[in-house]
Amino acid sequence: MLSVDSVLQAARALLDGMDSPAAVALALGLSTLLLEDLAIAAGVALATQGAISWTGSFAAVGAGIAAGDVGLYAFGLAATRVPVLKRHFVGAPSERARSRIERRLPTAVLLARVIPGLRFATYTVCGFVRVPLLPFTAWVLLAVTLWTAGLYAVSVALGQAITHSLGVPAAVAVALPIVALATAAALLRKTRQPSHGSPP
């Protein structure tokens, strides 16, 4: 049975091990499941500080994001077992949808990766209608690689400019573009939400 002391000792061991690149990579990968943008910002900042190699940082963040995307597919696949969904949507309707999605799978996966709010619905539906897992995963890996590499490159380029012009520490400067992008995307989603109240 777990005691308070054993939990505290485990927490201390985890914190003590955070100077290990493997522990940093694990933390980065897991953090993508909570907030991708924060994980990317942290990955760039930690690589800039030398806490982890650039290759290790990129691989950890990319793997975490891809695992989350495939997890959405699995969530959709599991939903086919829900009786009400199975009764109304599994069968001929899902086969028709699968055929349409398969023909446009590259476009669907790539657009879902870059358009905020589209990924959950697209990847979950892919799982629900049983789009073949291998091509889905291959396109997800390509989309994640391009997306993550692009954000890393933008962060480094803008971060260096911020450091040179404003004197901000490099590890902070490289994270700022991603944080700004995430904030802007969140504000954009909020402004697009329909108002629940109607004017008198």
C-alpha cells in the first residue's frame, strides 16, 4: 500500500532526474497531451538551454503529438461500441463516409493539423468509420513532422531576433513566438463562438 512518504520519495526522485535528457524528453512528450503549444515552446526553450538536444526535443514533442492524434482515432474507434451510435451510424452510413474520407485522406489530415478546432472531429471520425490505420498514421506522422518543424524553425528565427533587438534571454525569446501564436489562436476561437444571448 502506498504511503505519503513513498509518494514524496517518488516525486523527489522524479524531480532529481529532470536533469537527465531522457526524463526531459518524457516530460515533453507527456506535456503534448495537455497542451501542444506549451510543449513546443518548452521543447525549444529547453533545447536552447542545452537541457536536451535539438534532435531529442523535436523527437519527444513530435512523438507525443502524433500519439495524441492516433489516440483521437482510437477514441473514435471505441465510440463504435456505444449502442446508440452503433445502431444509427455503423454500417452503410459509416461505409459511405469512409469511402469519401479515404479519397481525401491526405487533405483531411493535413488541414486538420493546421486549422484550429478541426483535428478532434476529423481524427475521431476517421477512427469511427474505420479509415485504415496504416495510411492514417502515415499521414499523421507527416503532418506532425511538418507542423512541428515549422514551429521550431519560426521560434528559433524570431527568438534570435527578439534576443538581439530586446536583449531577452534566448531560452525565453524562443518560446515567446509560440506562446503568442497560441494566445492569438485561443482569442480567434473565442471571437468565432456564437453569442448565446440575443440583444433585446
